[in-house]
Amino acid sequence: MDRATVWATANPNCVSSVSSVFEKVGSGVSGIVLQPIFSSKAASIIDRYPDGIDYVAGMALPRTTTGLIFWKTLLEQPDLSGDPLFQKHIAYFTGGRTSLAWAQEQLAMIESMRRLSGVHFMPLKNTRDLISLLQRGDIPNE
């Protein structure tokens, strides 16, 4: 029987995830699926993760400020409320911009991060934006 490929998760918004990822990689995982990138420190935290495995960015697809707050609640990180990047996300939704435009901006941010090799979409009641991203060709096929 072939061995299963084992993936794990990590929260790049939390600095304690660095040691956790090192432990998971040491245990033999093949890749890490990340929680959505909501904090301004996430990129520097991801850069501290070990080399040699794939990192896939989790991407929430909230439609509203309430949806964005729901995702923050799932991460159990109240300290995100004051984070500049999270505040930018809040301003995006309260400023009347569309959730699809926000998703396109998130994809651009993920594509710019050198350590990330893919995206795991988490649409939760927003398959409309996911389908739009796929149909418009916003998601690179590499």
C-alpha cells in the first residue's frame, strides 16, 4: 500500500506558529495549508518557516465586514483587531468596495509572497466570488 501524503495547518498571523511548523515538518508532513493572511506580520512569519515543503495560502472569501469578523473569530486572535492589514481589510468592506475586488487583491498579495506555492479557497457561503475568479482567469494555472 502506498503511503498517504500528510499535510498540516498553521496560522501565519501568529508568531508561535513558527515553532509549530518546524515540529510538523520534523514529523514528516509534506506541506502546510495556512489560515487566511489577515495580519501585517504574516509575511515575515511565513519567511521564518522551514524550507523544503510546500505552503498553500488559505484564502477566505467573505462578502461583508460581518463575514470578515467571523473569520477573525475562527482564528481566535483578538489582537488582529488593531493590526494595520486587518484594519485595511475592514476599511475595504466598509468603504463599499465589492467582495470580488477584495478577493482579487488578496490573490495578488498571495502571488507576491515567494514562499507560497498555491491557494486553498475557503468560500463559506460565497461560491459566487470563487466562480467569478475562476471564470475571469484571475487564478494562475501553473
